[in-house]
Amino acid sequence: MTLSKLTDAASTCGNDNLSLEQVQLRISTQDPEFAVISESALKCLQAMCTPFRTRRHKRIAHFDLPTCLGSSENLPLVSRTMVEDALLKAREYMNLIQRHYEDVDTAYEHFTMIGDGEALASMLQDGLSYRALKKIGVFAATSG
């Protein structure tokens, strides 16, 4: 499901989506030369995620009538290997961008998420609040 969301179109029905294609769109307007390179990697990832998207549309998002009535003949098979390969390609795409702009990579495969997006947003907000309080001197800087 998440791989489908990450590889969704930049916008749907006039609404912008938080997707890698949205990132790619912004790269295209800011850095057209690099966009040619990064777009190739994104298209490969999107192609790898086509079976996931088809399953999402037919099984989860739109309740495709034949699928809901028990016919799975129109659903593509999805394996753990396919998911792992797509995750690898997503990491490669994100690191391609980060390497281009910051000359570093992130080891995304070593991170685990506990909770959902709201938990992450809350944690980030707490961090920003702590930083603001530290900046005005509420918390003393620690030395290690």
C-alpha cells in the first residue's frame, strides 16, 4: 500500500499528492539536467510498483466488483521479493537525489518506524519545540 502511495501521480483530481513524482516534478522545474537522470530511476520504480497499485485499486481502494465477488484472476501476483526489490529501488532513487544535492547517502534500510505518520509528525513537532525552548535558554546545553 505504501509503495503505491509513494509512486502515485504528482496530483490526482486537482489535488497535489505527497509522492515521489511530486518530488520529481519539483526537481524538473529547478534542475532540468539532473531531472533527466532521476526521472529514469523513478520510472523504473513506478513500473516495479504497478502490480501493487493494481491490487490496491481493485482490492482496497475501489472495490472492483469481480474481485470482491471472489475472482482473483485479474489480480497480479505479488511476492515478498517484489516488495523487497521495489524498496531497494525506492532507496536508490531517494539516495540518488540526496547524493546529488548533499553528497551523502542515507541507510534507509536500517530504520524502523514504530507507529504511523501521525506518531512521526508528533515526534518531529516535539523535537522542534525542544529546539525552540533550548534556543531561548529554557534548557541548558549539555556537554558530553
